[in-house]
Amino acid sequence: MVEARLKSVQCSSPAGLHRMAYKEWGDPANPRVLVCVHGVTRVAGDFDALARALSDHYRVVCPDVAGRGRSERLRDPGLYVVPQYVADMVTLIARVTANDEEGTVHWVGTSMGGLIGMILASFENSPIRRLVLNDIGPVLDPAAMARIGEYIGQDVRFPDFETGARFVKDVSSSFGPHSEDEWRKLAGDVLVQEPDGAWVRHYDIKLARPFAAITPERAQQDQAALWAAFDAIRCPTLLIRGELSDLLSRATAEEMARRGPKPQLAEIQGVGHAPTLMHAQQIAIVRNFLINNQT
């Protein structure tokens, strides 16, 4: 079975330096690079199935965004925001494309990872050549954002892995139907055991601070900036939406399909926020767009 190599890259922020961990799959000399970036409380392991499936074509790079998983936490929690993550990804891309004169990548981003990709793809001379946005757009439903912010900030400890795994399954029910083994995988990726034996979620709960600072005025400004970024994207784009998503409405997805890069739109039935891209049908949608449809 194809396995990942665990690596890291040093990034900078106004508060100092931090190391960002990442998984790398496939031929280390392959110049075709696919970067896969997870959602707000998830980790690189979310893309294990997708990475295995696409590592025959790409070198697949899956980072743990700062403050999650194996990556270091930021000294200033106020920096847990998309502009900092974009800067970190520019550093990562420079590392993994160091031997490629063009320095370009393809990108799959789930939720927060899609926002990061959206901003990066909007820049002039962006390294992103093909973009997959998984259940995310420029309009962020306030109720959904409040739900996510409240979930992030809960300092929950579990007496054993099984209790933690049930919690992860309950709060992740919008991911849609999965087997028990798949739920254990999804839980195992984001739970870690502390020295005292308790199990906790593998991220800095201070990630919640920027959510608490969002005002209605700030939300309107952010939404306008995200639409402007989306409209500036010029690369081929695929938008995946969970049929039952409370973060990306069908109306927003249809509006996105009419403007900016005019993305292809694929809707996953029976799934909310967000499709996990673990199942063969979902992987096939991504492969078809990234590989089979290239001209």
C-alpha cells in the first residue's frame, strides 16, 4: 500500500516562526503537485484516501494548517486567520516546487482549505492552475459560522478513545453516511492522548478567538472581499456542494457558477458540510476534473 512521508516546513508570522507539518504522497521527484488543505478543525489525514488514489498521477501534499495536528501552534491566536494561512501555503508551495521552474500546483480545499485556495488563486501570477472548492463559497452563513465557532472553543476531554470517537461522530454527522471503520479513521485523525491519559481534539482551542471577534460589519466586509477574490480567479475551477450543506447554500453555489471562473458544479446527495472525499464516487469527481478533463 502507498504510504505518506511526514515532512515539515518553517513558516513565519508577525509573532515569530512556526513549523507546519505535511504529508507527501507519491513519487518525490514528480513535478505534478496537488496540494490538499483541510477544514478548520481537521487535519492532513482527511485526504489519505484521495491522496492514495491520485498519487499515481501527482505528488500529493497535505499540510496540517498551523495550530492543528502535528503543526506548531501560533504564539498569537489572533493570527489564526486566512491571510496567515495563505502566507504559510506560499512558503509550502515554494518548498515542494523548488525543482520546478514554473512552481505551479493544483489545489483541493475543503471548507477553510477552500477559502485559502480561493484567496491564493485570486492573486496575479498565482501558482494554482486548477482549483477544487469543497463545500465553500464567498457567503458564509452566520448561523453555521456560529455553530462552528462554538464547537471549536469547547475544551472537551474524553476518558478514553471510544468516548472521543463517539463525540467526533456526533458533531460530524453532516459528513454523511460512513462505515464504522471510516468514522474511527475520521476520529483517530483528530484525537490525541495527553500524558495524563485523557483524549483531546488535536488542535489549539484558541482557534475560536477570531470567530468571537467577528461583528456583523466585519462579516459584510469579509463577504465583499471574498466575492471580489472569487471573481478574480481565472483558473479552471470545480465547486463541490453537499446537498444538505448549511454553509454553502444552493443559491450561493448557483451564483458562483454564473460568475468569476464559472466553476463546474457537482452536488453530493445525502451529505451536508462537508463531503469527506473518502468514497470512490467523490474521488472520481475530483479525478475527472483534475486529470481526465485537462486539455
